[in-house]
Amino acid sequence: RQSPTATIVDIHTHVYTPLFMEILRSRDAVPYIRSFPPDTSDRLIILPGEDSPDTPATSRGRPIGPDYYDISKKIEFMDTHGIDISVISLANPWLDFLPTEDALRVTQQVNDELNNLCASYPGRLYAFGALPLSGSVAEVIQEIKRLAQLRYVRGVIMGTSGLGDGLDDPRLDSVWGALQETKQTIFLHPHYGLPKEVYGSRQDNYGHVLALAMGFPMETTIAVARMFLSGVWDKWTKLSVLLAHSGGTLPFLAGRLESCILHDRHIMEKGKDEKRRTIWDILQNNILLDSVVYARAGLKAATEVAGSDRILFGTDHPFFPPLTNEEGGKEEQWLSVTMNYRAVQEEFEPKTLDGILGGNAIRLLRLE
Ligand code: 5CU
């Protein structure tokens, strides 16, 4: 075990529920699941453009197997890595793509599936629900209120597009209000990345690295900065948001964000009669950061801005499985998990470590 005393909680861990799988298998536009003959194995295509005909069939998207959709595999993974509790969530792009008329009904079914999966392993699983973001605002709020009644749900996972116009969209105001009122945490996770041109003409040489290592964190950083700049937390002062991948680059860039505001005549004049909360205040009171940065440098920045009592351990399972080793087999322990464990163990002294590995999640997400 990683700590003799901690209850270990993984708050960043995705599942594909039966209905989510069925929907993905029925589609032929991204996101979808299918095989590319002559290869017969299923591949999961999530990110825009990763099914380009120029890409060899065996490197389109990623292989998808039971780790993604069989909940007993999640429990096996947890046992292998000493994880006591997982807070499961759908993977990106969640249900953002549903036709408006299906959004509420399908989201309710998928959320019930998530809650039922948790019920099948009592005490080991909790969930972040999904929202019908392609439906109406009234439907989103209806589902937020229903989620608050589901036994194992502790919040919602959402992407950076919100209702389609980002997280500074004034139409989200009542959504933030409903989430604050029902004390549900938002798990904010990237999906859409940066425009493809940013990655240049040789991007295919670099596999998924630029999109996942750089695009995802930048996307989160900009989305949360827009939310902050639009004054969401000035109004909803108790709204709690857990940022994936330790906040992208927000911990590193928070000082620059504040400085640019203080030097921006437009913002300063527009807001001169209002009291503005700083990004430092929000980082210490509203934002939680996962530990999924794999190295001490990122953890140091996260701790500096948010405090070690607001950092929560995560794995990103079932993504980043081990590659096959020289003998063609796979390591039992996942490198993506052991790297993360090592970084937190090296960075924090035992009492703080126990909080990050689980105590913080238990307290902040009420995992009794
Ligand atoms: O490997 C990937 O594409 C991903 C993804 O899409 N989402 C995620 O959370 N991790 C890895």
C-alpha cells in the first residue's frame, strides 16, 4: 500500500456504462466505437480528427477493451493499485453530442446506470453524474436536482463548452446556482483541445502527445480563466470546481492572470464599483485540483496556490494503460499510476500525503 494509514480515493477515473457504449457503437461520427478492417478489434475514437483515413487503422483512436466498460475490471484495477474508493465519471465528451430532444431522457438513464454501478459495490464507488448540456437550461437544472437525490452521486462532470458557448456564458448562471444550492462539485475536464493548426504540419509524428499533454491542460486553463473573468465566483461564492490535471496550467499562470487584469483599463473601469474576488481567493476557497500531473513540479505549484488540503489523488483509468513490454506482456501495475503515486509520496510528508491520497476527497465530497 502507498500509505499504511490512508483510505485511498481515486477521484479521476472514467467508465463507459452499458447505454453509453451502445450509443457509441451506433454512431459513425466522432465520438464512436468500431473496428477498421482488416483489423477486427474495437477502437474508440474520441478526439476530433483522430480517425483520419491517412492514419493507419491500428493507430486510429485507441483500443477499447473491458477496462473501459466492465465495472469488475475497475474493481480489479483498484485492488491491484491499493485504491479503496473510486469516484467514477463518464469519459469525454460525455453526452455533449446528444440531439436536443434525447438529451434529458438519455442522460437520466446513464446517470441511473452510474448510480446502480456504485450500488453494486457499496462503499467502493461513488460518482460524478453527467448533464444534458445539449438540452434546455431547464432540463439541465432538472437533472442537477435529481442527481442531488441519487445516493452515490456527489457532483457532475462537465467539459469546457458548457451549453455550447463556454463557461462564461450568462445562460449558465442558473446552472451554477443549482449546483451551488445542491452542494454538488463540478469536475471540470477537457475534451475539445486547441485548434489543430496549433500542432503544425508534423503533428501526426507525435501520436496523441501534443493533444493530451499540452492541448488538454491549455483548454482547461482558458475555460476556467473565462469562468473567473466573467465573475461566476463573485456571484456564486460557494461554487466548488475540481479541475482535472491539477488545473492545467492555472497554478503556474495565476500570477500572470492577476497582473493582466490589474493592467487592463477596460476591465478595471468596467468593474470599478464592484468588489472583485482575486484568483488567489478563488483557488483557496472554490477550486480543488486533482494530482494527475505525474511530477513534483506540478504538485508544488498546485500546493502553492490551492493548499495541500485541496489536492485529490486520481489515476485517469482506463486511459494511459501500460504499453506492452519487451516480452509482449503488460505490467500489472500501471506506470501512469505508479508515477503519480511516486510524485505525491516524494513531495508530501505522511500526514499531508494521507489527505491527498484520500482524506481530502472523503471530507470534500462527503464520502462517508
Ligand atoms: O487518451 C485519451 O484520449 C484521453 C481522453 O480522451 N480523456 C482522458 O481523460 N484521458 C485520456
